[in-house]
Amino acid sequence: MKSRLLIALTALAVATTMAACGQDSSKAAAEAKKAATEAADKAKESAMKAAEAAKDAANKAADATKDAAAKAVDATKDAAGKAVDAAKDAAAPKK
């Protein structure tokens, strides 16, 4: 009788321990899932900010390229005008 009681109490203790571990593991899994979700959200937010920064940088680079091209065109026009004036002076009859 004592051995049956001891076996029953041992089985109850083991079952209680396993149930407690099961609850802890479920809680740990829920916390891990929450942490993973938060990490994914932060990674998504970081990626969006990086894409925004890249877009801004590309726009600034395009604007700088347009400005440089406009200045190059102006310099070319100026140089061409001076070349034409020099050619006219060279072609003009000398007095």
C-alpha cells in the first residue's frame, strides 16, 4: 500500500513538474514570438528609412548632375562665342 501511495505521489509530482515546465515553455515561446515580431517590425522600419535615405541621396545626386551639366553647357557656349570672335578677328582684313 505504501509503495502504491509513493508511486502515486511520485507520478503526481512528475505530472505537476511537467505541467509547470509546459506553462513556462509556452510563456517563453510567447515572449520569444513577441520579441521576434518586434525585431521584424524594427528591421522593416530600418529598411524603409534606408530606402528613403537612398531615394533622397539619388534625388540630390540627380540635381547636382543637372546643375553641373547646365554649367558645362554655359561654359561651352561661352568658349564657342569667344572662338567665333577670335576667328572673326583673325579673318578680318588687317589695316
